[in-house]
Amino acid sequence: SAMATSSAASTAPTTGAIDLCEVDKVASLSTVSLEDATTKLCGSKASLVGQLSKSRESIFSVPRGACVPFGIMQIIAAQSGVEADLCRHLKGLDEADSGQSALIEDNCKEIQSIVMGLTIPETYLCEIASHFSPSDILIARSSANVEDLRGMSAAGLYDSVLNVPANNTEGLEQALKSVWASLYSRRAVLSRKTAGVPQSAAFMSVLVQEMVDADYSFVLHTVDPITSDEKYVYAEVALGLGETLASGAQGTPWRLRIEKTTGEVEIVAFANFSESAKANFGGTHASMQTIDYSKLEF
């Protein structure tokens, strides 16, 4: 769709070792195709997934997707007459010390209540859905300007919402608002305070993708994170959906150290998660299945 960005882009500060990306907030309700996602419009995660989706050399088949860019939540808040309240509570969070637990908790709850009370126009929800087939099941993923950064991965800090039917605009609306609201959880706010990142500098885009039922999920470090040796990649692999890896579930993934030139693989650790997360296309959450490692070939 046609899209304009605000004339004054919000430039987030450089905070210690964390370089927050510059944010271009859109000035009107619009979506961004996955292939056109940029870091400034949609965050680092969506931008990198978009690059994979259009790379001719990519070995990955990337599920279809579209982005709800930075600024959409603020536009809807302004249209709903709650933008001033939102700004007031964000200011309250910025002014609160980390030790003022009750004040932080109150402001977080107020902001999340405001966000979950927003009404997203039906026409906009239909525009998002138009990127998919009516029978598709979707996942709404966070793509904030305060995650997937050097010095601030924020892995598992923000929410993803699974099993959203593309033909259910009410479900899509709730999913988008849940991802936006997760930016203001107490845990997320305290994490940013610890990193010295102002709450008013944090923005959330939502990456909406066709959901797949993954056999395996993995995190791939392009440099060995233990030794910083650039000759190796280091993979952490788990059965099923990536929620097992990102949620901090108790257990260990397979850990593989791979020499880039020869392809030689060293198994550093064997997986011992007791359960795997599998897509549950009829429900609102992943289904958990007990793992019998004796029956697996890896």
C-alpha cells in the first residue's frame, strides 16, 4: 500500500555498546511487504528475514510475510484519543528509578491496558490479511528496534502469538496488540533500564508470517560465542518450534561447533529438553509433546 514516513524520524540514542537503529515511523496506516522491510521501518528481525526471502543464494525457504511498521500503534492511539495518556505513562517509566518497583509496575499495567484497549480499523486488518491466503494460519512476531542488536539480543523478551487464522480479523487484532503490549512488560522495561535505554526510545513493529510446523529449530552463531573464533559457526538445535529455545525452558539443546572451511562437526552437547513445542493449528498455543530421544536419529 502507499506509505509515507513522518518527516522527523525518531533517532534513538547510542547507549554504551548498544547502537539502537534509527526509526522511521510511518505517517499513515500502511503495511510493508516482507521483501521491502528495512531496519528503519520494521526492525532488525523483519529486515533480516526479508533479506533471506529475496536472496537467490539462500538455502532457506522463508514463509510468506508482511510487516506492521513502526508508528502504527501510535497512529491508532492518536485516533483513539489516548496518545497523551500513553506518553504520560512512558514518561513515568523513564523518570522512575529501577528500585521503584511499584511505580514501574503501575505504569506498565496502565500502558498495556491502553494498548490492549485500542481498536484497529477493520480495513487495516484486512490489508494485512490480503498478503496471505484465507486458509493460512499465521504467527505474529515481535520486531522491535530494541532487539536483535549488538549488545542487546533481547531473546525471548517480547511476545509472539501463534495460530492466528488469516481469515479471523478479531484474532489478528488481538495478536497485534499482544505483541505491541509486550514491549511494556515489567521484565522488558527493567531490561531496558539496565541497558540504559529510555522507554520512549523503544518501538515495536510486528512481523506477521505464515506459520509452519517445524521439525527442528535452531540458533546459528556465525562466530563461536565461547572462543570468539571466526573459523567456526556454533549451532544450538532443538526439536519442534523455536519457542523451546527462546523461552528459557529448562534443558539443553544440541550444541554443534562446525569448522567453516572443512564442515567438520563437533557435538559439544546433547539435547535433554523433556518436551518439544509443536504447532497446534486449532488452538491459541503450541502443544507440548514429550520427547523420546531413543527413537530419534540426529
